Amino acid sequence: MAKNLVIVESPAKAKTLHKILGEEFEVTSSMGHLVDLPSSTLGVDVEHDFAPHYIVIRKRMKIAKQLQHDARGKQSIYLAPDPDREGEAISWHLANLLRDDQAKQARAAAAKTARKPSATSLKTSLKPSKTRPAGRDGCKIYRIVFHEITQQAVKAAVAHPGTINLKKVNAQQARRVLDRLVGYSLSPLLWKKIGRGLSAGRVQSVALRLIVDREKAIEAFVSQEYWTIEATLQKPGSGPPFQARLEAIGDKKAEVKRQEEAERIARELGQQSFVVAKVEEKEQRRYPKPPLTTSSLQQEAFHTLGYSSTRTMRIAQQLYEGLEVGEEGPVGLITYMRTDSVRVADEALRAVRHFIPAQFGKAYLPDQPRRYRSRKSAQEAHEAIRPTSVTRTPESIAQFLSPEQRDLYQVIWQRFVASQMADAVDRVVQVHIDAGTFHLRANGRTPLFPGWTKVYQDVAERERDEAQLPEGLLPPLVKGDGLTLIGVAPSQHFTKPPRRYTDASLVKALEEEGIGRPSTYAPIIQTIVTRDYARRLGGSFIPTQLGRIVTEMLIEHFPEVMDLKFTAGMEEELDRIEEGELEWVSVVRQFYTPFSARVTSAQERMRTVKREVIPTEHVCERCGKPMVIKWGRFGQFLSCSGFPDCKNAKPLPTGVACPQPGCGGQLVERRARGRHFYGCSRYPACRYTARRLAQDQDAGGTKSEAPPEGPGV
């Protein structure tokens, strides 16, 4: 029987650790949180220092009992959940759960000696208690932390165990209590005022506000016309034609607003002689990007692979916890994937600096390791996301991974290797051309040394390369060279509205605004979509009517909760709790006192949307009474005005005719198995469906990809 017990969160992680630690260690999993606030009550004593009332989650009772059983008779117990606040809280709850069982067993033994009965049932209520490194009857309970599941990291953690970081536990507890106070206050309010099944959250609602505000900015945007003028030129007898753009007329910047003006300038420009006025040539060094964090991983996976934040984190979790890699067995392939730090361990730096010259040549290795600076609020105890072994190349393990695992691992591996490679060097040429009072400019770029771009190019680099003139397009030019005009072409353009948020840009905005933390980005987005507050269209988020009305009502009655700076400030206070600078109860009290007053006010003053009705010309086909528009948990719908005597209700028509020949129906919005689509109002007589309406367009006026349409099934 193994003398030591290691508890992690997932079976996959347990399997990988068991291979590393051997038979002296029994490794099992808690399947995430075993203990939480109750689901049916507030679970926070707002009258007495906001004490949380933790219970064992009902669905996890069997797991809790098994863990207590597994812990009996062990010499040492190692708590090994993830190295973040949530992992620390899980460890704290596990320690309390196991110590309670140890105390119960001791009482039972004493009672048996005294020939007295003893209760042996599992306690389902846990009170906060201080963590102690030692358990009863000689069993020690330790906390171990590692940021990669490798033999060296895991064995080092076991050899040097520590205790639970109560500052991290307090920070997590503060966040959990704050979220519960907000959710349990605002969600019932939304149920009462709008419809059942709705929810609001301290961070979720602010993220939704970003999406709603962006949509309003798009709707308010007024496009402006402008024109650019390009001349196609050629050096006589040397090189291919090239383009130069009009930059200035006289000493003023060329700003052309109308077609008539553009055509006049083009005519005048066509009558001029073109002479090279100045040639500027320089070497430009491009530095590599730092290794990936949670935010940049989600952004790059979206841009490169088209993955949502939730999908990216699911795959990254698999790569971190360990996968079967041939004869190696289960191996953790990347470091911990919830991090905002770009720090890299010295051992990993030494390994990649040995790998780069061997793989690419000495010229690709900089003289010194690159050190990157993390954001101010980053947890520097963590590392960036990197491969656990740089020699484990994507090609060498591709056969053991699923396509999505392979693709994401490749992004992580390439970004890490590139981050420690030499600069890319280009020759940049800028040619200034005079044509009378007109001044034009031509740009050219020639790569001299690829450097880190030999391995990796992110979205910005690819877009830059696509926008550049082809290599070698500019001929050798010097001041005074005369140029031959081939043609002048004015081009019409329109300013574009802001782009709608995507998974990538929303995560970037949340990070820049200081809202949420690496572990929360994906769940925030998933909740917004699941609640039908926003939907994806062509990869972009569009707020629904429901999302708009919820946001507007929360802004009106809870301006602090919906304020970006206020929410970011709260995140900073949670960080300060973790650092021991603030006491968690005082932070919660400072928030809750004014918040609870606003809740009381909103209960009386907030409009009751679900009681509002909008008359329509539609007639109920069941009773003949007029139909009205009401609000429900999925937005507006048609309801019989005779409710509750007549309970006829149906989706709101979109005003778009059904494309089926001879149908005569209208498309209405429908929902099935969590998906939204449009179907004919004459269903089941007509089974036509479409993923979106024909007139739906992406922001900026570009047509969305046409959805497959046709008869439904």
C-alpha cells in the first residue's frame, strides 16, 4: 500500500503524476472544487463579517468520501491543485475536509476504547479555519506547487513541500463572496423585472457592456468619403513599374474628399514631370514578441486557428495535464496555461539557447538571453506558456496529438522559440518624388536576415508583410533621377466604423482595462454567449436585444458595478489581498454597503420590463384577440393579449419573407439545443431554415459569408 497520497484536480493530471512519482505515491483527483457556497441560498453572513458558509457540493459527496477514505493511514498527503488562487482555495478546502475526517477518526477510536458510540457521517458544512501543515495521528498535509508537469519539477515540489498560502485563499474567498453578493442580488432582480433565467455578474456584466457600447458606436458612426491618388512610375530602362502615393500638395497634406477634386488633381498630376527628390534608406530591426500568456494565447489561437477562447483553454488544459506520447507515456507538454507573466525559467532559457544554433545556425542566436517585462499586475511567480521541452518539436510528436492539439502546441512552441532568436533585419527604402507642386512617396522593404521570423509570424507581422510592396519592386533610385509616368489612378474610400469585438479583441480589451484575470477570460465570454446576451456572427460578437436591455438597466441603477475603472480597481484590491496589503473582509464591506442600498432602491425604481406590452396588428389564431409584444428570458416575443386565459405565444417575425417559392411566410427567430437560427413562421408546413438573415452584415459594411440555406429537416 502506498504511504503517500497526492491529490490533484483531474484524472489526466493524476495519470501523468503517477507515472512520475511511482508506486510509493497514490495519486487521485478531486475533479475540481469539492466545496463551495450553497446553490440554493446566499451562503454569506452579511451581518457577521461576511463569513461564507461552505458545504460539500452534493454531486461531489461520493468523491469527498473516497478522498477521506484514501487519506486514512497515509504518512503524508500532498495537495497539488493548480498554482493559482483557485488551486490554493481547493487545497485549503481539501485540507479542512481531510483534517475533519482525521479528527472524527480519532474521536471514534477514543469512543471505541471507552466503549461509546461515535458518529461517522461526512460533514457537509465547512467553516473557515486556519491551515496547519500537520494533520492528526502523525499524518502530514502539505501543499506542493509546480508550473509544469515534468519529472524534475514534480519531484522538486515533493522534495520541498510547503503550506497553503492563506493570502491567496483570502483573495479567492473575497472574489467568491463578492461574486456571490452581486449575482444573488442582481440575478433575482432581473428575473423580477425582465424574465426568469437571467443572470448578472461583477465581471460578466462589464464585459457585456464593452460589446454593447461597441455596437452603439458602430450604429452611431457616420462614414466619410475620401480619395487616394496613386501614380504608376518607372525608371527609364531600369526595373519594373512601381506605385507612389500622393502625400502633399505644396506645403499641405493631400486630403481629397470628393470625386471631382480627385479627378481634377489626377488630370493635373498627369501633366507633370516626375523627379526623385530624396531617397532614404536604412536597416530596420524587428524584435520578437515575448512568449505567450493566457491573453495572447487566446488572441493568437483565434487569429491563426479560429478557435474560441473556451476551445483554446480546453485544448491547453489537455496539453498541460499530460498526453500519451509514444514510449514516454503521459507527458505534460506545456507549462501552466493560466498566467499573465512572460517570465521564463533559467533552465528553459539554457535549453532553448542550446537548441537554436543547433537547429538554425549560430547567426540566429542573440548574444544574451532575452528578458521580457510583464504587465504591472502580472503574477511573476508564474512562467509564460511554453513547451516543457524545446526539443519536443511539433513535428516529432504530431502523430500522438489530435489535429487541434497539434496546431495549438505548434503555436506555443513556435512563439517560445522565436522569442529567444535574433532580430529580423530589413532594408527599408523611402523615395520622395516631386511633380511640380505635388509630392509623392514610394516605400519598399527587402528582407536581409529573417531572424525570428524564420520560425514564427504573428497576425501583425503577416498583415504587415501582405501590405508591403513585393520584394525587389523598387528599382535603384538616387536623387535627381527622372521617372516616366505610366498612369494616375484615383481611388475612392470610406472611413469604417469600429470593428465588433471578437474572442481575441475582447480578451485583449479585458486585459488592457484590467478586468478579470487569466483564469476568467474564457468563462466570462462563455457565460455571455450562453445567457444569449450576445451572439457570434462571422466570428464577431453582436449584442442581442436582451443583452442591450440588461446592460442599460444595470448602468442606470448600478453605475459603479458597470463602471470599467471601478471593476479594474476591485481587481487591484484582490491582488493586494493576495499580497497581504489589504484585509479581505474590509474590501467586501466597503463594496457591499453602498451596493446593498442600490439594490433596495432598484427593487422599487427599476422598470418592470416583463409587464410592458407593445400592441401589434397580429391576431391570435386561437382566440382572435390582438397579439402583443412582451419580454422574456430570450428577448421579445409575441403573446396573446388574452393571457392567461389564452397562452398562445410565438417568435417575433423579422419582416423578412421566407425565400421558399410560393410559401408566403416570414422568417422568425428560433432556438433549439442552445443554437439560434431562423425558420419559417409556417412551420411545419414549411421547413425552411437559415443560420442568419440575408441582410445581416459585419461591422464596416462588408457582407458576411453567405450561410447555407435550404429546406429544413
